[in-house]
Amino acid sequence: MGSGRWRAGRGRRATFALSALGGVFLAVGAALGWVVPRLPQRALAIGGLRGVLAGSGVDAGGYLGADITALAVIIAVVIGFNATTLQIAGQTHSLVLVRAILLSLTPFILCWSAATSVALLYFLAPPVYIAQLWQMLCWFAAVVVLMFAYLWDLPWRLSGQYVGLWAIRGLARRPINQWESLDGFSALQTSISAASARGDLGTVRAVTAVLGPFLAETRDAKAEAENTYERGRYRALKNLLSGSAQNAALAPNAVSYSLGYVVAGVLLQACAVGHLMDDGDHDLLSGLFRAFKGTPERVSPLWTGTRHALCRAREGDEAYLLRYWRSHRAWPADDPRRVSDVAEGLVWLHAGCRRELRANLAPAAADAEAVQLLLDLYRDIATHLAPQVARQRADRGPRRTPDLLLNLLDRVHTTALRSWPDGEMESGRVSLVNAYEARRKELATLFGQQR
């Protein structure tokens, strides 16, 4: 199974640097207090460290008392701040995320415990060497640095991207039919649906941007080998999509657009494990469209997000279709899951969008918008996905991807025409045929020039 990538921005790099500095202070302090006093006198003289073995000659009680008091204040500040953080995590994401945030506090707690324990011991049995006072100074600095590292990292721990990446790491280690029993599964649903309800577009976008690529790339070897319907896998994918779509009807259109990235990932993963989207008895999309009932204005953003995810690069990453084809390159060339099943799934999604439009709009307006959805898909395949494929060929040599792309356009078009309602919107059918021929010619020209 695949796994997500942890992206370290400036904030994360600062956290890593502070944590490393805290580790250095700990190591230096331990060396001064416990290693240096045991070195031979000659080695100390050569290293210029003989002075650290001199008797302290001072009353260290006041110094150690101030050190212990400061350490107590630091732990009180962190615990108070952490209580608010855990409350936010539980309310805005999921209670299961609280455990992960508590685990991130472990380095600071261990360092604080060690520094406090040694300070108390030195307070009861006064230090013999000056080096031991320097040890406490270094360890106090380590506690302060690790406190800042933890507090600096908290915004990241509360972000949608962290929630998504933390959740999919658990999913990546288990087969799909076991996903529903995992904490990460419920965290993903809760995060997206709760953020949709409060209009938190940033969290919705961050979580879906992590979840979508994971679904497009991850591999369940056993499920792919079986390549057939299995209820556990079906329920996991369906409920992941349906649970994420809760509250989408009341949220801004941007939420529906971001959900399109999850739809694209579910579509590709369903094809990979052998569950066709157009299985009338086990429709993966029924819960999604149930959440959109009575809001036809959400249909176009949903479709737009889906086609953008499949065909367009986002923030420097490859389109989902390219990820999907690359991660399954070992399949036989004629495996229907490469192209045919994907096209069937896209047309089934389009049919659901059209039904939703016709249930809430005038037939002519609904049909016109439904035709435009397919025209937009054809355009994205030719103008956004094809250039990515062309760049791959230029950088990495000839590949079968251009053939897959041409076959995808052909298959989507023929499947759409085959499922077109008889006697309805004939002008739309003509527009679709004309657009297909034009886009097909563009692709043939683009890839023909590279031969």
C-alpha cells in the first residue's frame, strides 16, 4: 500500500532545527556532568577542561531552587496551552487525533522530567564540580528549546494537512476492507464533514488534497489480485465518500469542488480493486448524491473538482490519472482497469450529475449543463493531461501513456454516446461529437510530432 508524503515547510523546518538544538544541549550537558569528570587528568589538561573539575566553591542551593521553580513554571505553561490545543483538536477534527498530539509532547516531557529529576538530586546532594552546574544550565536550555519546538509545531498538528497525512499512514498499512475499523478513517470523515459545516475551506482543501492522491496511488495487492466485488471494500470506499460529503449541501461551492478530488480518488481505487462504479446494485455514489439533494448548483463544482484532479497538476504534483497509471504499470496492457473501467466510472458519475440536474432544473437547462460537463472533460484531457504526458515522453523516453490517453478519450466518448437517452438533446449529441473529433485531432497531432 502507498503512503503520503510529509511536506516540511518553513514552520516544520524550524521545529526540526529547534528539536535538534535541544538534543545537542542534552548531550553536551550529560557529557559535562557525567563524562568529563571521569576523564584522566592528562586528557583534561590537553582539552583545557581541567577547570571544570574544580570544586564549585559556591552555595548552589539558590541557583538550583530557581532552576527547579523555572522548570515548574514551564511545564505549567505547556500543560495549560496543551489543554486548549486538545480541546480544539477534539472539536474541529476528531477525538482520535488527541492521542497523536499527546505523543508529539513526549520529547519535551522526557527532557523536562530528566532535567527536573537531576536538579532535585543535586539540590539534595550538592554538586561537587563546576561542570555539574554547567550541566544543569545546558539541560535547562534544552527544556526551553524543546518547549518552543513543541509550541511552534502545534499549528501544524492542528492543520488539515497533518490530519490527512496522519490518517492515511494508518490506512496505508491495512487492506481496504479493514479501513472502517481504523481511527484514521473516522478522522478523515469527521474532519471534512465538520469543516464543511463551519465553512472552513482551508481544512477541507488540505485534507482532500492529501486523501485524493493517496486513493489514486495506494495499492491493495490482495484486492487487486482478486479483482472482484467484495462487500468490505465496497462499504469502506462508499462510506468514506458519503461521510465526507455530509454537510456539503449547506457549504460553499468550494467544498463541493474539493470533494471532487476525493471522488476522483475513490473512482480510481474502485477500478483498481475490481468494483465498477456502474454496478447498479452497489452504487458507490448514491450517498454522495443523497447529500446533494435539492442543490443542483453543487453539481458543476463537484464535476469540476473531479476532472481537475484527474487531468490537471496541482501545486507541482502530477494529475491523478498519471499517478494511477504509473503505480499500476505492471498490469497487462489490455487490462480493462487501465482505461475501460475508468471511462465507465466517469460516465456513471456524469449520469448521476445529469439526474441531479434534471431533478431540480428545467429539462433543457439541465441537459445543456450536462453536455457542458462532458465538453469540459474533453478539454481537460486534451489541454492539461496531454501536455503532462508529452513532457513525460520527452524526459523519460517513449512510454505507453499516450496510447492510454487516446484510448481514454475514445472510451469516454463511446460510453457516453451509448448511454445517451434516446430522443433527448440531439443538438447536444452533435456538439459532443464535434468536440471529440477536434480534441482527438489535437492529441494525434501532439503525439505524432514527438515520434
